[in-house]
Amino acid sequence: MAGSFLTVVAREGGRLVGAGRALSDGGLYAWIHDVVVVRDQRRRGIALRICAMMVDALKERGIPYIGLFAAKGAAPLYERVGFTRRPDDAPGMQLYLAPEFEEG
Ligand SMILES: CC(C)(COP(=O)(O)OP(=O)(O)OC[C@H]1O[C@@H](n2cnc3c(N)ncnc32)[C@H](O)[C@@H]1OP(=O)(O)O)[C@@H](O)C(=O)NCCC(=O)NCCS
């Protein structure tokens, strides 16, 4: 998190209940990663608020492009804050350089 361009965390009382972060070159591109909400607080709009705050903050910093890869089932969340899906024949690509990060 410390090396991120932007981080947003959600707390309820003193408890950390959600987070999201963006990586960026500070000019043209930002990528949203690691949007997560603890299980017992899901479907309360926390991720929506985290994403909306990140989009607003990146817009304020003049970043014109935000990309992300939505986890299975998560695309509707990002659509709610303005993202559109890339076409099926031109989706993102990925290269796992550390086996422990491979999807199981
Ligand atoms: C995905 C995740 C971050 C959503 O967090 P959340 O706080 O529950 O999401 P919100 O309550 O803000 O949901 C806002 C909207 O996003 C969509 N949404 C959220 N979770 C969804 C799900 N599991 N399936 C389908 N749509 C979903 C819905 O449109 C929802 O609105 P609604 O509740 O009025 O129907 C959470 O389920 C999570 O941490 N999952 C594990 C980590 C993960 O997969 N992160 C995504 C990485 S791309």
C-alpha cells in the first residue's frame, strides 16, 4: 500500500472494513487494484464509495485514463461508477511473474 499512488480505506469505528488503491505514472494512466471489503460488511455500498472516491481523486489529479481488471462478478460495481467493459476480443492480458500470485 505504501508505494501506491493513491489509497482509500474505509473504517467503522476503529475497525478497517475496506480498502482500495490505485497505481499510476502520475500522468496518463492509473490502474485500480485491491478493492476489498470485509465479508460481514458487504453489500452496504462501501466498495462503491471507495471506488467513487478513487475516481474523483484521480480526476482531480488530472489522470485521463483509469484501467482495472474486474474479479469474476465484480464488473457491476465498477459500472456503477462509470467504467465500461472492454470488448471480449480485446480484453486485458496478464503475466504472472510469481507463482504464488497465480489464480487457483
Ligand atoms: C467486490 C467487493 C469489493 C464489493 O464490495 P461491497 O462493499 O459489498 O460492494 P457494494 O456494497 O459497494 O456494492 C455496490 C454495487 O456493486 C455491485 N456488486 C457488489 N458486489 C457484487 C457481487 N458480489 N455480485 C454482483 N454485483 C455486485 C452491485 O451492483 C452493488 O449494488 P447493490 O448492492 O445495490 O446491488 C467485495 O465483494 C469483496 O471484497 N470481494 C472480494 C475481493 C474482490 O473480489 N474484489 C474485487 C477486485 S476487482
